[in-house]
Amino acid sequence: MAFLLPGRCSAQKILGSQDGCANLFPMHCIITAGPTYEPLDEVRRLTSFSTGRLGTELANYLVARGHRVSLLIGQQATYQGELRAPWVETFTTTADLRRRLRGFGSERADAVFHAAAVSDFMFGKIWCRSPQGELIEIKSGKIPSRQGPLTAELVPTPKIIAELRDWFPKARLVGWKYEVDGDRAGVIRLAEEQIRQCRTDACVANGPAYGEGWGLATPERCTHLEQAQELFAALEEFIRR
């Protein structure tokens, strides 16, 4: 689903930001936020813990700075704050988000911020075990609990971030790396690997393993940022280089 919100300004004009400084060079920024989900059946889902708040607030910040922002927000995002982006689409599964992002490839995008919490796995086959111990595949709109214990196959989903450079060859690409286990140095190494392997320009490192704040990793350095507004300002500065 997509919907337009009343625009604050026109990209053809010299735009003004909330702090009163004119933005002479507005950019088209695409932002993904919130979680994807993968269905077990027509009733149950596998999803990620993500409110969509950070991506939404980044979109609001960039709109206030005079940029043209397209926000793709997960249907399961729980953040109820203001949406200032003039173009908002909701996505569901990883495949749906992939399709929507690829559709933007025909437009000029100056920057893509891929902050969505994309599920790493989707369901493959589902089995129950017969009294004789044989695994029997189940296909149902709603798998009944009376089937007893189930065995589920988890299949890796496509890595959307690895395809962004093909869809947006000239855009600044920024990924996210959220990790639970390890330490800050380890998360930064993973962020740097993501940049090399996925041909992106920067990566935001965060999560329990990183600790408080965020790390903005680039091929040259990793800058620690304590507050969300500091992160947003650093990201805008980065895409302007």
C-alpha cells in the first residue's frame, strides 16, 4: 500500500529547513524502516523486533532539512509518531520489500538508507511426525495445534542489501548492522565487511553488542554518535560529500 502525505515543499524550489537555513541542493532519499514478516501459514508469522522509529525519525529529519523523502515502512512497525515523508509505502514480506525497492530503481535516487529489520529466514517445508515416527509434510491455511510438535524448515531470505548497488548504481547506500552477541569492535568489523561485500558506502552499527549510541562506519573510519539527532546530521553530511 502506498499513500501521499501533504508535501511541505517542492523539490523544484529553494527549500527551507526547520533551522532556517536554505537547502539549495535537495536530494531524493529512500528510507526503509520497520520489520518484514514471513508467514508460517495464513494466520501465523515469523518477524523481527523492530518499531520502525529510527527510520521514521530519520525520514522526518531529512524532510525538515528540505530533502525529498520516500519512506518504505513495515506493516508490523509499531511506532505511532508523525510521518512527514510526502511518499509512504507499507511493505509486508521480504519479497514484497524487495519488489518495492527494485521498483524505485527506475527513478533517480541520491541516497538509500536501508534501516529495515529484514527477516533473515522464511519458512520452507513444515512437517509433523506420525505415530510410526515418519515425517509428514503439512500444508494448511491454518496448521492445527492438534498435530502435535512440528518441525519447520527455515530457509535464508535473499539479501536485499547485496542487490541495492545494481538497482541504484549512482546513489549513496547506507546499511545497518544490528548485533546482539559480541562486542563493539566485532560489530564494527561486521559493518566494514558489509560495506565491502555489498558495495555500499556506509553502515550504521548498533544493538546490544555495540552498546549505547551508534557507530557510523565508512571505508575510512567509524564515528561514534551518542544521540539520534547526531546520527541523522552525520548521515546527511555523509550523503552530501
